[in-house]
Amino acid sequence: MAVMKRRNIFKRIMLVWCLVLIAYHGILLFATVLQQQVEKVFVYKSYTNNTTGAHFPREEIEKDIIKINMQVEPPPYEISAEAFPNNGSFRIERTIHQIWINKNIPEEFRNYVSSLKEHHRNYVYMFWTDKMALQFVEAMFPMILPFYVNYRHNLQRADAVRYMILYEYGGVYADLDIVSLRPLDPILRKYSCILSQEPHIHPIFYNNFYGLACNAFMACRCHHPFMKILVDNLPSFSVAAGILDSTGPRFVTIVYRNYIVDHPHVNKTDTDGVYLAPPEYFMPSLDPTLQNELEALCSKTKLIHLQKWLCEMFKRHGLGGPTNYTFTDHKWVHLAISLKPNKRQKTFSITKIIPDVKFYMQEEYEQTKIIAT
């Protein structure tokens, strides 16, 4: 009897174990299929009350984060040629804006800055220091000032002020590690607001989605409503964790996607339209620091939906690079690191690199805006 009882117990244990294994593999299979079919993107609501301008507390924002699952097809491996006007009026002011801690920029950025002026000699070049940016925010955006000064990182202030600058002045904003390869005239004649886009491999690698707008290069007409919405949402997103979500690319992407949903009848070429440019236009090169991690990922045998596209793209083009469609390229210097003081770093005055540089001055601003004609 004791032997029979032990056998029955053993059979039951084995049965339970088999059921656990079946359930485990079933869950794995379901998760794999789900990952192949959906893109997981976190989208914030617009937390600014349009009537009062009031902002909801942190608890409301954290509670109302919405997870959206969307059917996703991979992006194309190659883009098609786009027609641009060769003449006609400009829809975006021909002013180039760049920001740094002070007027002395590190040597590694010298050629990049020079390339912008070389291809845009008839544009106004406007340079902003941290001090000028603070004066500008104090004068023009006092409601944003408390959030601006309380950001934990200087990079957040550099992010935030570029939206305010483009809203007030219009023109082109470019990080110091953006190199110009040809004039922007054709695309500034076609669109009223342009967002650059990171290489698709970046957001697929990190978050399994693509379509990440990048704020390292943007161009927008003066007083465009999209830039106003970016500025208005800065206080709400100030509670978000990290630079990318509070002021950086993920913040811009969320606001952009909401803008498209809220303005279904606005075409990207309209006066109030926003154009998310293909990565090939302004950021064709991958961040080279990702090479080893990409090689490690693509050596795996089991890859989910968009990862398969990523590895095929990486196999075809490696770290990428400029194409016939490219206006600028991003050198991925990682400005958060460059912003740290380094007394040994060789620097050059911006006035030596761009002799006709313009600076923000409060008395000048009150009289007139510096806009290229």
C-alpha cells in the first residue's frame, strides 16, 4: 500500500510539473507573438488646462499615463526621393540658433559650426549662452521660469529654451555637433515646421519602436502652434523621470504624436503643419558607441519583430552615413558629457569662428527681432 501511495503522489507531482511546463511555454509563445504584433509606446496626456493654464499635480500625471499598443509595420529599408522647390519664398526664417555654456566653444565643435555658416552665408547666425538664455526666459516666458531654473540638469534648460527661441524668433536650431553638408534652402521653402528623426535603429534597439523625433536639429516658423504647445507642456513634463522624457526627444515625440492626433486635417505642408523628416535628411549616421551592442544583439538566433528589421538594416548599412538626401549629419558627441567643465579643453571664441554672430540683448529684442531677410 505504501508503495502504491508513493507512486500516486509521484504521478501527481509529475502531472503538476508537466502542466507548469506547458503553461510556461504557452506564456512564452504568447509573449513572442504579442511582441511581433505590437509596439509599446508610453504617451502622456496634455496636462495643461487650455482655459486656465493650470497644471495638474504629479500624482495625476503618473496616474494618467496611457499605454498604447499599436499594430506596427517596420519602416522601409530605403526612402524615396522627395521634390523640393528651387525658388520661391521661405516658410521658415533664415536664422540659425546655437547654444552653449558661454561664448567659448570646445575645439571639437569648431568645424561643425563653421560648416553651418559656410552653407548659409546669407542666414543670420545667432548664438546663445546660458546667461543670455536665462535673461530671455525671464523676459519672455516668466510662467516657465520657475521650472526652468529648477531643472536638475543644465541639458534640460538647453532643451527647454530652444523651443522658446524657435517660437519667438523662428529659424533653425542645431546642436553644436551637427555638421552641415548642403544648404537648407529647399526644405525651408517647402515646410513651416521640421523635426529631425533619430535613425530608426536607435529607438528600436532601446524601446522596440521607431519614429523618435530628435531635438538636436529642428526648424520652425515664428509663432508656430506646435512650438507653443511644446513650451506650454514643459511644466507638466518637468516631473517626468530623466532628461529624455522631461525635455528631450521622447518629450518632443509625445507632443508631436498628440499634435497629429489633435489636428487630423492639418497637412504637413500647411502653415501649421509639422514634418517629421526621414532620418536620412538630418541624422543618417548611428551613434558609434552602439556598434558592439548591436553586433551582440544581432548575433542572437531569436529576435522579435522590429529587431529582425534592425539587424537586416545594420547588416546592409552598418553605422550608416550621409546619402544623396542628406542636409546635415549628427556626430553624437553626447553634449551631456561635454557640458562638464574641462580646463584642459582647448576652446575658441564664437566671434572668431563666426565674425558676424548675433547675440541676444534685451534692449535689442524689445525694439525688433533679429530675423534674416
